[in-house]
Amino acid sequence: MRLSPNRGLAIVKRDEPKKESDGGIVLPDSAQNRPQRGTVLAVGPGPVLPSGKEVSPSVSVGQAIIFAPFAGTEVEVDDEDVLVLRHEDILAVVE
């Protein structure tokens, strides 16, 4: 299945959580944090401002991003979990 996000939205694949701490200790599932980093899979047209002006999207497909901790809606597509994020919830692009 292919997803095409609506205006002002992006589809993101969340990075896998760390299985070990920096010191090499294996973390149980309950201690793993949900990553706030992912890769953009699809981008919809940019949002429209109240003035009617259309803004171009700030990210493109394939870019690594950082997003807000509890942002987006998780959906399952072809047995894979992805996030649907608003452009406002994308905090930074990783260079």
C-alpha cells in the first residue's frame, strides 16, 4: 500500500529504540524510550496560512528528522508501524 499524506502532513518511519545503554547494559523493553528520530517516507503539500498563502514543505523524502515526543498518530501499513506527523511537529532536520 502507498500512502499520500494530506496537506501539512508527513509520513515518518520511527528509528528503532536502543537495545543497549551507552555502557553496554541490555535494556528491557519497559526501560526503552520511544525514539524521537525517524526518516521521512512521504510528504504532503505544505500547509496553508490563514492569509491563504501556501507554504512549501520544510522536509523532503529520505531526510532524517527529530520530532516532538508525543507527536503524530501511529498507523500500521503493510505490517509496518509509521507515524503521520504535522509539519509543525517536526523540530529539526538531521544533517
